[in-house]
Amino acid sequence: MPSTEIIMVRYKLPRYENETLATVLKYTEVPYHLTAYDNGISNPGLSKTWNKCIERSDADYICLLNSDVNVEPEWLKKMLSVFDTHKEQKPGIVGPITNRCGTHQSGHEKANDLRLVQPCDTLSGFCMVFPKRIWEEVGGFDEGYFLYGEDSDFCERVKEAGYGLFTAYDTFVFHYGHKSMENAEEIEPDFDVQAVRQESAKRFRERWGRTLKL
């Protein structure tokens, strides 16, 4: 059976991080290894952190998971199944629906009983699953992004390499949203959220010729 590495980056948010870990431990029903990486105050950037953790993994699949989410029964099993059920469409990344994020995945209250899986144009990095070999093929996450935009850029490069993106509408992951960013502003007074957003948007626009949705 394929192995999966769940990677969660911690950022001094024990209440949310512990809640996330509790639901992962309770509801993950397939073999997995969990890495909870403590980014601390000296934050090298999310892209660099993800790349470092993925590079160290020997798993077949990688699941990136924010530290302010709650997963539900069979969440990972459902998303992993897409790589088999839609094999002819060459799935590159699969993501769930949620209550809050910056893409079409947002605005849902619970998982869809119709168990629909649909192709999509982009996916949010709050929760995404992909084969490690595809991460290797496209060259990992662009470390030029510090926080915002690295997931959108990764999606574009995966599509450019000939793979599809899919939303699993039968999989719901609750997302508090923006908790790490709120904490960053509190513990790092000089951290300029708007400047980071603008730099990410500029980098994405120059590379892909369109606006980055933040």
C-alpha cells in the first residue's frame, strides 16, 4: 500500500495545532507518517520549510496540512483514492472542500454525500495531497515566495507538466484560517503582511501573467 507523509508546520499556536493533531490521529484511517515541523520565530519561509520536509520524506504521497484545521473520518483515504479512480486523467494534486480559504473550495459546510470529484484550475495549500514524484518532477515549491502564493504557483507548474488538479467534494476539512499570519504579526512586530502579499502577487503575475488570488 502506498505510504503518505502528512506535513504540518507549527507556528506557536498550541491551541489550534493540538486540535489539528487530535483530529488527524483520530480520523486518519490509512498508513501515514506525521511530521509536525516547528518553524519557530526564525521563519525561513513556507516554501523552504515544505521543501525541506518533503525532501526528507521517503513516502509515496505528501499531504500538506495547515495547523489550524479539523479533519473528518476518512479524509485522507478519500483524497488518495482519486489517484486511482481518475488515473486516466493523470491527477497531480487533490484537495478537499472547506468553510474558508481563497479558492473555489471555500464556502462549504459539510462533505457532499454525492461523493463527487471534479477537475479544477487551482487548489489551496491549507490541505493538498500529491505524489512526491510530481513534486520532484516540477522542482519543488518556488522558494522565492515567502508565505503567500507558493501553493498557487505549484499548481500552475503541476498543470504545465501535464497533470490535473482535482477537488474532492466528498471530503470536508474545517479551516479556521489566517491564524499563523495573525500570530506572526503579534510575535514579529516588523512583519509586514501587506508587503509579503504584494511581493507574492507581483512574482505570480510576472511568471503566469495573471492575478494571484489571496
